[in-house]
Amino acid sequence: MADIKKEQEREELHRAIWAIADDLRGSVDGWDFKSYVLGTMFYRYISENLARYINQGEWNAGNIGFDYEKLSDVEAEEAREGLIQEKGFFILPSELFCNVRKRAPQDENLNMTLETVFNHIEDSAKGSVSENSFAGLFDDFDVNSNKLGATVAKRNEKLVKLLNGVGDMNLGDVKGHDIDAFGDAYEYLMTMYASNAGKSGGEFFTPADVSELLTRLGTVGKTEVNKVYDPACGSGSLLLKAEKILGRDGVRNGFFGQEINITTYNLCRINMFLHDIGFDHFDIACEDTLTSPQHWDDEPFELIVSNPPYSIKWAGDENPLLINDPRFAPAGVLAPKSKADLAFIMHSLSWLAPNGTASIVCFPGIMYRGGAEQKIRKYLVDNNFIDCVIQLPSNLFFGTSIATCIMVLKKGKADSKVLFIDATNECIKVTNNNKLTQANMDRIVDTFAGRLEEAHFSHLASYDEITENDYNLSVSTYVEAADTREKIDIKKLNADIEEIVAREETLRKEIATIIKEIEVAE
């Protein structure tokens, strides 16, 4: 019954989110508008999170009737410094989501009120250890954008609807992790917008089923990891799967990621907060991972999961410093300037802990192309870093129908073989996309964990086999596809042909007889 109730609550929440998006869209493109919905959810979340934290402390001290929402700003100021140290930020009672929402319909300057509140929240963290976690979080929530309306009055009308829509969402107690409501709502929103935004949105989002598979592959046999890292973390949903798979305390020392797109970087940090990850338990950076990595002081990582952008351009050998970079130098060659895929692989391998696993989505071309990419594959195979290559079904990702692969890297392998898995058909069709079911994932993970061989599905290739194939790592080279053509019984076919020939001969004789009779009659 609990599971049924949980799913009902989730469906109710999804309907409410869809209603807000439907009501407020129009002039604002769906993918752009997510920043408003997610920003408002984040504002509500941190308001309730802070109020709950303060109230709990007072109640525990015997002050049962205390309610931070009703406290005066002057009284609240006394606790500012301590709260910033503990929570990383501070919000005055008058600026809490619930109080701003109450006043919103009568507030002719609502747009300015919200802008001031957002600035105050970000400013509260300045100069503290949490500054980097909060700086610029509301940058994409433009209260004065013409997209919201042509006049201030029209913009404020939409902002009131936004506050009420998010305020009416049944998100429960912020400490209740039963359905992880805020985090779940975030993921639903991102899925909804990505599926409707084509490549412009989908490139920032790894579907939940693929995220789960990557994380399960990277955590086989483990109940916890020291840190999880994603060098192209997008909106952070893939990073956070580690907590879902391993449990609340399964990631001991935090979540680390880097993202080049500033809007997506802001979404990622918001996602961390919405999943109740403390500011001191994540470190997301905004920079180019390949040329300006920001986590030298945090590596190595026991778990690396990633879905980096496919075949993007990068500096490559145009930058003479990169060939001496300790991440790329061991291979003796850089990934091509027009295809950075294997640069992400080399970066991840470099920062992988000796007991760790990296599970990375790859563009299929890197598995078989020649030139520099073949030399990098040779380095990876010769040094026994590739544990497994998995061919995925097509059409799993938003914005592309390409059938991608997963490369699993390890530094401490027990054997010198590479497991190849052909999971091309491990999916079901849902609307326009394919999806991995739990059964599909279980089959892939069980085969991976046991390093099992199964005809037409998996093969454990020796080093010699791979070198004989010139370091080609395409799954189809090692796993023969099942022959689905109808099997023909040759003996029966020959017998049938003989019978047809005999029958034909009889018919010829009968026709000849008829013709003779006709000729005689004439």
C-alpha cells in the first residue's frame, strides 16, 4: 500500500508540474522556462529547509510554539552569522517563500521584490565557505524579461501564478525522503522539457534509465564510494544517481563535477540542493574540463560516471601544452581536434582511483576509427584499462537517435580480457524513444558483474583477439548477431523440388495429349 500511495503522490506531483508549465508557457520557450519553474522550486525548498532547521532547534530546546516564519526580521538577524556557518546561507523571515507568496497578489513591485530577495540570498553566502555553491544561482531567473510579459503588470501576473503553482505542489516535508519530492519533481521537469526541446535541451540531460545503468555498472560489489565525479555533469542528475543506488550515506566525501554551460551549471547546483546535498558535500565548477580542469585537488575518484558531448571540437594539438598534460601524455597522442571523445576518456582514466570504476557513454565511432583514436585505444588496451564495452539500443537519448556505447574503465583488473556486450535489443519502445527496463538493466549488469559469455549477447575477448583486430573495439566485431532468418531444411526442399518437377512433367504430357486431340479433330 505504501508503494501505491508513493506512486499516486508522484503522479499527482507530475500533473501539478505539467499544469504550471502548461499555464505559464506561451511567450516563454519550454526549455527557457524551466529556469523559472526550477528557480521557484529552489526558492521554496531553501526557504522551507531553513525554517524547518531553525524551528527544530528551538523545539528541541523546549520552545514548542516557535515559528521562524512569524519572527520579525530584527530578531532573526541575531542568528544570521551562526546559520550561515551551519547552512551556508540566510533568509530573513519576511523574505521566505511563503511570506513573499502571501503578499504577492497585492505587491505591484513583485518583480523587484523577488530580485531583491534572490540577491540577498546569494549575498548572504559571500565571504563564507559556501560562497561558490550559491554565487549566481538565480542568474537565469530574469524577473524583468519580456518573455514573461510586455509590461511590469503582465510580468508580475505570471510571477504570482508561478509562486502559487509551486506553492500548491504537494512536496511534503522537506526532510521526508520517502518520494524525494523536490528532487523527483526536478527530474520530471528536466525530462519533460528535454523531450520537447530536441537537441537544445536533450544534450544537457541523461535519461534516468541510462543514468541508473551507468551508476550500477560503476558500483558493482560496493556499498559505498569515497567520491563520485562527472567531467561533463550537465544538470547533475547522473551524479546524483550514486546516492539513489548506494543510499543516503553511500557517497562518503561528496559529489564533484564540471560543466562548461553556465545555465546548466546553475541548474546542477540547484539540483544538488533540491536533493538535500549540503553545500559542503558538493563541488561543481564552471569551466572547460579538457583545457581547464578544476578538481586537481580532489582526485582521484572511486566512481566516475559521464555522458560527455559527442564528437565536439577541442584545442587538441593546437595547444602545445596539452601533449605534456599528465592526463593525456601517457597515450603519446592527443584526440583529434574535431573529435574530443577520447580526450574525455583519458581525462577520466587519469582521475580514476586505483580501486575505482569509470562508466562513460561513448559515440560509436571512437571504437573503430583509425589515426590518433586507434593509437589511444592501443594505449588503453595494452595497459589493460578497458574492462567492458557495451553496445546500447538506438534512440535512448533526447535529441539523437544514435545507438551509443558504454566504455567501462578500471585500473585494477583481475584479468587481461575485455568483455563485450551486445545490448542492442535490451529495451522497450515508449512514445518516440526507447527505454531500458529494470529487467534490461539487470541482464546487462549481471552479465557484466559475472563476466559471463552468452551466444549472440556477450563475449570475453582475449588481448590477442583484440590485437588481431587492430584494436577495433566495436561490439559487433566480437559478438556475432543472432541469425533471425528462417532455417531451411535442405532435404525437404530437394524433395519438394523433385515433386514439383515430376508434377510439371505430368502436366506437360497432359497438355501435349490435349493438343494432339485438337489437331486430330480438325
